[in-house]
Amino acid sequence: MIKNKIAIIGAGYIGLSAASLLRSKGYQVTIFEGSGSVGGLAKGISVDLESWTLEPFYHHWFKNEQSIIKLAKEHNLEHLIKTYNPRTTFFLDDVFIPLDSPHHTLTHPQLTFVEKLRLIYGLVIIKLSRGWKKFENITVKDWMVSNMGEGVYRKIWEPMMIGKWGKNHEHISMSWFWARIYTRTKALMYPDGGFQNFNEQFATSLLNQGVDIQLNSMVSKIHSSPDRESIKITVNNIQKEFDTILYTSSPGLLKKITSSLEINYSKLNLDQLEHCSAISYLFTSNKPVIENDYWVNIPSNNTEILENKIPFLVFVQHTNMIPPSHYNGNHVGYCGNYLSSNDIFYNKSDKEIEEIYIKGIQNLNPNFSSSDIIFSNVARAEYAQPIIKNNHSKLIPEFDIYKNKIFWASMNHVYPWDRGTNYAAEIGKRVALKIHHSIAGR
């Protein structure tokens, strides 16, 4: 039997964080990553040699996200994290309307005085509530209408829910919304050099501590050894043997690579765990689309993306938070959507998506042209966002999925918190402790 050799499949923040704790406990840890870099959906790309890297999917941290701060301190990376106070707005009736303070709420042009008070009242209830469980068996729609009123829901929240969740917008649990509001801060954090700089320095620290990180190493199968005392994985067509496996990716791929094992998939609720895919359009330009705002929420009236005047959920003018000087004086913007991977929009070509998004951008700024764009990138992620319906906690699988030897941790496990690197880091530590206790008890 091979003792204390642990394989982690996936070098996103769950895998990296779990490796950090497991190595500190003395285990031999090897991370296998199918791509050529660490970071998962937070990995960055180089636009040119003189600029900070940019994430194909927009990223930041909220000021109160303590798991990532703790992780940074453990690896002497806290100096990389800087705090910013950018402005968030809604684009309503062709006007940018801020809604990130009580003052902005009280001056909202679309709400009556009573609706403004009910909106503030509802947000205070959420902020003062210390737990999510009482929100789990009621939808966002039902809670909002009951506590904030029909007018507030229809004018403020329903268009955002449609944009985020499409045809599922009336079925989303209020526990998801509570977590979004409860943890949100106006102040944001971002690492110097971009997320990839942080990722690589984190990985370097792990390497220096003895973690083995193998990039471009695709795991195609997990199976038992003949004596059933250890677990084998097939990596780039080569079999390797370990005592314990931690898998950190999607439920669909989990089912595929463990098909030879006797795993009760129905107990894991794999067929009931729904998720959205994501599209993100990143571009640099010689002028900004918008002058002052960092994050612009785009309300939607139609669940069919292409039927909306602006066909994306959010516009992020990244360089209204991080100065353009870090990108050779150019401006950085993002458009993004969550949708089904079967959606016709998701399956359009990169060129078609770019053309559609540019038309939407021109509805934000009619003076912006495709000729202003210097660099662009369309990114897709099929497994990007769990769909959180009522009583979702009953669907969350256990970490241990096979005889205390194979463990699974993913975005489905961070509930009620939203997907993101901070909560990935948190769940990585939790599953690592579970593995440690399991090995100690064998």
C-alpha cells in the first residue's frame, strides 16, 4: 500500500488551497492540471509583454473575503493585494444610475418614495440576517414581493434575475440572493500584476514547500488497483498510483472518468445538480466605453438574450478600477452572460458573438466603434455557475464519494456562497481537513 500519497485533479483555487493544507500536514501531494497554467477560471492571459495579465473571465475579490486574505498571508503574498473603491451602476432607460449606497437608493428615479423605503427595508433585513437557512425554501421572487413589494421587484430585481438566470429566474432560492447581498462590499480587491501573477506566485510557493504540480497533464480515468488498497489514475495515457484522490472539477466529467468504479451516482445527486455555462468577451481599446463606472448591471426584459437591446448581463470597464497605465495606456472592458450550453447564443462563433456584443456596447456608448478595439478574446466555460433552487442544501454531495479514497469538491460544495476564488479557497481547506481526518482514521 502506498501511504500518504495524494493526487489532486485540477489546479484551480480548490486544488491549490487543498494542496497547501495537505502539504502542511506532511502528505506527498501531486496536482495534475490539464491546461498549461494554474488558476482555473481565474487564470490570466498576456495581451502583450509590457502589460499586466488579464483574466478572460472578469475577477475581483470583495474586501471582506477572508479566506483569500488568509491564504495570501500563509504564502507571503498579501503585499500583492490592493484595495479599490470603484463605482457600480445600473443602466436603466439609457441612464447610468448608481445603486450602491442609501443615498442612491433614496434618489432612484424609477421608484416611488414608498418603494424606496421598502427597498432599503428589505436590504437591511438581508444584511442583518446572520444565516441562510431561513431563506432556503422561498424563491427570490416570492421573498422580494412579500418584503419589498411588487413594484420594487419588477423595477429593480426581476430584470437582473432574468439577465442572470434566464428561464430559471423565478425558481432561484432566496438563499443565493442572501449570500450575494450579505457578503458584498463596495470596496474591492485586486492583485498587482493580475490574477495570473498571484496564481503563479502561489504555485511557486507550493513548489518550494514540496508540492508537485504537473501541467498539461490530463486525467482521463480513475480506477482501483487490483488489491483495492490504492487508487490508480490514468494521466496522459500513463497509469499512476496514489493512496487518495481529490477531484475538483465538474460533475459531468467526474461521472465520465470514474465510470469503472462502483459509485452510487444517484446518491451524489449528479443528475439533479444543474449549472449554467458562461461567455465572457474581453477587449482592450484606445478609449473607454464609459468614463467613470467600473461595474454596470444591465437589466433584461427577455429571457432570450438576442431579444434584449443590450445582449449581456454586465459590462465591466476594468480600467475604471485598475489604471490604464498597467495596460500600455489602453482601456479594458468585459461583457458577460450566463446561459445554457445548449443555447444558440453560446454556440455561435467567436466572430458572431463579438459582433453582437459590439452592437450592445454601442447602446451604452453610440460613439464607440469596432475600430476602437485593439485586442479581443471570447471565452466560454461550460461549468461556470450552479443553479440554486429551493432547498439546494439537500443536493450537496458529501466530500467522500468512494471508500475514503476518492473525494470531490467543486463549486457545488460552496453553497450558499456564490462561485468565486475566495470560496473555492475555503472549500479547498475544508475538503483537505476531511481527507486528513480520513487518513488519520484508517
